[in-house]
Amino acid sequence: MSRGRGQPPDLLHHLLLCNGASFLNRLPRSHFCNQRPARHRRHTSLGSKSDFPNATANYSNRQLENIATRWVLDPHPRIRVGEVPRVARVFEVVQKLSRIHSCFAEYRIHSGATKPPRIINPLMPSPFTPQRVVCLQPSATLTMRDLGLLDRVVACTKYCADVCPEASDGSRLIVSDSWTAQAAQILAAKPDLVLASVPYQLEAVSEILKAGTRFMALAPRTLADIYTDIVAIAGILGVLEQGEQVVANMRATIEDVRARCITTGDKPRVFCEEWGKPIIASQPWVAELIEIAGGTFVGQPGKTLPAEDIAQLQPEVLLAAWCGAGDRVPLEKIVEQRHWSGLPAVRAHRVFCINDELLNTPATSLIGGLRAIAWALHPDQFPKPAGIRQIVDL
Ligand code: B12
């Protein structure tokens, strides 16, 4: 039985995280790998990965699969290695029973039932955690994937499937997004939670409300908003720690790119658009990514502005990522139509199309967008990543 999905943080987990290093140092790993009788091996683990070499590796990754073993060993280093499997097994059983008990107790309080429910999943923090989630934008589906919860997604949009190929395995209903949502489609998926995000149309919001289901409506603007959204989704689904971890990993990667983009020279002026007719400057989170990559975002994020005003800003780099257009922004055409051939960016051939999902999906996919921007601004410093196209023949 694997620890993880749906399981609440516990005191034990925190204890282990605090003193894990000392435990690893003390462990005579060879005893576990080679000398322990095979019949005991499966008893030392609460996790599905029960052989010790794997468990040790997982522990280094802080995934904490072998809870019972560590719990026993860490505070009691005098327990002989040969005794560990049995002692660990006892703790394992106690821990599992206590989870089953707390689930049942909670069920009884809420339902008034006196008999146990027919099915109890002891790994769930409560029987009321949402299990059937409809995702109305790719950012929601990607976040579910990052949290390891794709199996709870019962319906998503065709754009979700594009951005998160794992979601398009044929097992989910495909519904309209929060731009064009329809109550009947949502209801057909029998959800207990609808996750939606920008962009919205008011009619679509009213359709979502008509479905009468729990509805979490996200409207991020900044990177900080996106981090909070990820943690909020994780919280509502009972996997708060995974949410914190996803955000920590995302932030660490962003900081790594930031450190590699620090330059002493002038920062290039960068204009980036999320739509072409009318021209809409990209979202505030894209402006942040450009700053992180060592550029200066010109224009006002998320606002419409005419081509002449952009020309006045004299951008040295032009980026385009039109919503839903993939990498198909007709760069040559727009430069011509907007009379932009004299712009510094065009003269220096620094005009790029970035796959729109890399910049327009407020989720971990933005890391790909940041790598694309970093390459556009520092082509000598980074290998060319996937998802960016440069126009050279202008
Ligand atoms: C701007 C825009 C975006 C912006 C939205 C910004 C925003 N805050 O709304 C961003 C860049 C985030 C975006 C993303 C995407 N988009 Co877009 N987008 C558009 C565009 C150009 C305009 C939409 C618009 O008018 N937004 C309103 C904005 C500009 O107003 P705002 O005041 O800044 O934002 C406020 C509203 O969102 C408001 N709000 C309004 N109603 C509600 C309701 C609730 C409940 C809440 C909380 C907030 C809220 O809160 C915001 C803050 O005040 C349309 C095309 C068009 N013709 O209009 C495509 C369009 C809607 N997008 C589209 C697509 C495909 C996408 C993406 C799926 C692309 C992708 N591959 O990732 C993503 C989805 C993002 C996600 N969450 O995963 C398609 C939808 C296709 C369809 N269903 O028919 C369109 C039609 C473009 C197309 N190709 O045809 N998009």
C-alpha cells in the first residue's frame, strides 16, 4: 500500500524529515540489502517499494516510503537489525488501523451511521475529499498531474489534452472550457469539484454555476498567485504537502535560471503579446518571467495597446504567444502589417514565437516558457529549448 496520495501530513512525517540525515548515516545499509531474510523484506516497509535499497533512495529524495522502519530505527538505534522487520510490522499495522479508525469515526460523525461504510480507503484523509474533478482549463489539469492526481480528473477540455498529453488516454470526457462551458456537459461527468481558471466569459460562468457543483474559480495574475493556486488545489484535494513540494520545485528551477541570466550589461527591452487582434500584452506572470530572464518588459501586462504605441517603446526583442495558436503566429505578416520593420528587434532579427501553452498556461509549464525566453535573450548561454521559433528572414 503506498503512502502519499491523499494522506494527511502527520507528526511522524515531520519527525522523520527533521532527523532523517542522522538516520541515514547510522544505517548499516548492507545489512538490509544483503543479509535480511527474503521473507522479512516486505515487512519493513509501509510503502509499495518495499526493498530497502529502493526505500533508501526514496528517502534521500524525501519521499518517505519506509515510514515504519524509520520510525522504529531512528529513536531506538539499539534495536538489532534482525528485529527490525517484526517491530516495524507492528507499527505499520497500528498506523493503518488508526487511519481506518479515524476515517470511520469521521464518517460516523457526518452521516450518523452506526455501521462502517462498505468501502473505506484508509489512505484518504476523509471520505469527503473530492474524487471526481472536472478541469476547465489546462492549468488545472497540469496542476492535477503535478500533484499525482490525474486519476481523479473525470473530464477536461481538448486544450488540456494538448497541453498535458497524459490526460488524453481516452478515459476522460472532453468538455468545453470556462470560456464556453455548458452545464449539461459538466453534469454528465458527475463531478464533486469543478476547477476553472482564466479566461472566463460571463455566460460560461453562469453555466458552471447552473451545474450546481462545487466550483473553484481561479484568476491568477502573478507568479505568486499561481503558487497559491497550486497549493490551494492541493489543499482542497487533501494533498497539501505535494502542493508545497510542486511550488518549491518550480521556484527552485526559476531561481536557477534567474542566477544564470544575471548580466552586467543593459537589459534588453522586450515586448511580448498574448493576442494579435487587438494586440494584448502578455500577463503579469510573463512580465515577471522576462525580468527573471534578464530583460525589461515594456508595455502594460494584460492590456490592449495599438501597434504604434509599441513601436514607440522601441523593443529590442519581440515575443509572440497567441492564445490557442500553438507556434503558428504569422510573425512575418504581423511585422509587415504593423509597419514594424524599423524596430530594433526586427533589425536585429530578434523576433520569436513561443508556443502559447508555455506562457499562457498558469502552471508548471511556465518553466518551459522561461527557458524559451532565456534562450531568446541569451542564445549563447543556453541550448535552444523546444517550443520557440525565431524569424530570421525579415
Ligand atoms: C486574454 C486571453 C487569455 C488570457 C486571459 C487573461 C484573463 N485574465 O482573462 C490568458 C493568457 C490567461 C489566456 C489563456 C488561455 N487561453 Co485565452 N484568450 C484570451 C483572449 C485573447 C481574450 C480573453 C478575454 O477577453 N479575457 C478577459 C481579460 C482580457 O480581461 P481582464 O479584465 O484582464 O481579466 C479578468 C477576467 O478574467 C475576470 N473575470 C471575468 N470573468 C470572471 C469570472 C470568474 C469566476 C473570475 C474568477 C474572474 C473573471 O477576472 C480577470 C481579472 O479582473 C481570447 C480570444 C478573444 N477573442 O477574445 C483567448 C481565448 C479565450 N483563449 C483561448 C485559449 C485556448 C486559451 C488557453 C487554453 C491557451 C493555452 N494553450 O494554454 C489558455 C488557458 C489558460 C489556463 N488557465 O490554462 C481560446 C478559447 C477557445 C474556446 N474555448 O473557444 C480563445 C478564444 C482564443 C482562441 N484561440 O480562439 N487567454
